[in-house]
Amino acid sequence: MNKGDVAMKNRKILLPTLLSIALIFTLILPASALNTAPVMAQGQVTPMVAAGYAHTVGLKTDSTVVAAGENGSAQCDVGNWTGITQVAAGGAHTLGVKTDGTVVAAGWNDYRQCDVGNWTDITQVAAGYVHTVGLKTGGTAVAVGNNEFGQCEVGNWTDITQVAAVYAHTLGLKTDGTVVAVGNNEFGQCDVGNWTGITQVAAGYIHTLGLKTDGTLVAAGWNDYGQRDVGNWTDITQVAAGYAHTVGLKAGGTVVAAGNNEFGQCDVGSWTDITRVAADYAHTVGLKARGTVVAAGLDDDSALAEWNLGLVVPPMNWPLIGGIIAVVVVGLAIFFERRDRHA
């Protein structure tokens, strides 16, 4: 067998092998792999930002926490927190979930919204104006704080994967993509019983947002400022809600916003390279891939410009990698076929 025959034989083995690898990346990998969260180094956590009524909280990759803004109730006194995996900010209180599933809190506690010291097995927390909600490992929820409108009545919830809270209503996203809600429903903000295919929920003052699997949004509740006018948004990967404005993070790292812009809280059109957004009363915050933070709106604290929460490592896009391999393989096959034909 001459060298040309050997080379052709090797190509016949190599090209199908590469195509098989591409098939594995695009079709055979389980859904859990395709939706892998950002992978951090051992001992590190994925950085994030959270917005309260007049303060902002940042989680760093080393699991410590920073905060800036109004501190009249000591809601920003988080400098000694360690081992934190997720943070949330409320009216004037701040929450952190620790690696062991317990919760720490700082700030205003007149309604006992910070009485979370006995909570265990918590995977996520959400902060309303004066109430706190926790998601437990088994998919149930717990809540403390002001319950004037029944916003803490989550004890019978099951199969929950995410919780969201704001002024006087609480949301729970279920494993089947439906949503449950309790609390004040004066403007229909809890009318989410017919929602399906939801992957994330956000709660505004008296409006509610749901992100669907196709990257579009549904909304319910108050709309006097156009905060629910999101029906034409596409390619959204995360949504956040303030008092009367809504913010959407697009797949390309840009940001869109709708609603009240009295304080410039919707002036996010120039933002790029964003990996997460947060919003509250009248300000909006964005976390950039390099770990820096941008902000717009009221109480746009200059301290945020000095933050660096750590590099955000994006998840591997296995279908894209598989597609690239497939294109390369097809190109090589065409090249070799034409070369052999004219040899």
C-alpha cells in the first residue's frame, strides 16, 4: 500500500470520527450538560449583584460580599461575611446564603424579616421590602417578616426551583415551568396561574415578569409606566424588575429596559458584555463578564465603579462547539475529495 492509499485510509477513519464527536457535542450530551452553570475554580462561587430599595450588594468569587448605598439600618454591614453562595437585597435588609445552607442577614428588622438564623438547607433567598423568602433543597419554601397581604404564606408550596419577592407579593417557579403567587393582588400581579414554559420569574413593586423557554417574556400587574410593555422582547436570558421598570438581559450581553425612567434607571442601551442584571426602586445594576459593575438611576453610587467581583466564566456552549467541528469536517471532506479528484 503506497503513501497515498494510507493517507486516504486515515482520512476515511478521521472524518467519521470527527463527525461522531460533533454529534456527541450537539445531540448526545444530556440536557444537564447543555445548561451547565458557569464553572468556577475550587473554593470560588459565581459572582452576582443584587439591588435593594436604595442599596446594592455584590457577591465576589471568593464568597465574600460588598455593599454600597444607603446604610441607615446597617444593611450594608456585610464586610465580615464569608462562605456566601448567593445574596439578596430588600427594602433595607440584606441576605446571604452560606455554603452550609444557612442564612445570614443584616439591616432593618422591625418586621422580623432578618430572623433567619434557624433556617437550614436553603439554596436560594429572595427579599421583599419587609419580608424574606427561602427556597429549601427539597423544593419547599419558608418565609418570615410582614405578612399583611399573605405574602409569607408559602408553607404549602412544593416542587419550587426559584423564589422571588418584592413589596407585598411572593412568586414561586415550579419544576414544571408553572408559577405560583401569594400576597397583594390589587393590580393582578399574582394572576400567573395560566403561565407555562417559564424558566425564571421576577417581581416588581406591583407587577410580575416571567421568562419563557423561547427567550420571550410574559407580564402581569400594574402597567401605568409601561413596565409591562415587553411583548416584543426576544433572546432574553434573565429578567429583573424594579418599582415601575423592567430590565432584560439579552443573549449577546446587551440590556433592554421599559417603564419609568424618571431617574435614568432605564438608560442601559449602551451596556455591553453584561452577564447579570438587578433592579429595585429606581436603579439598575449590571455585572460585566470581567467582574466590574455598571449602574444607572437613582443612588448611582460611584463606589460601584470600583468594584471587581471576579471573572465570570461562561458555561461551555457544547452545541456551538459541535457545530464548528461539523463545519470543519465537511470542509475538510470537500477539500480532500477535490484534491484527490485532480491528483
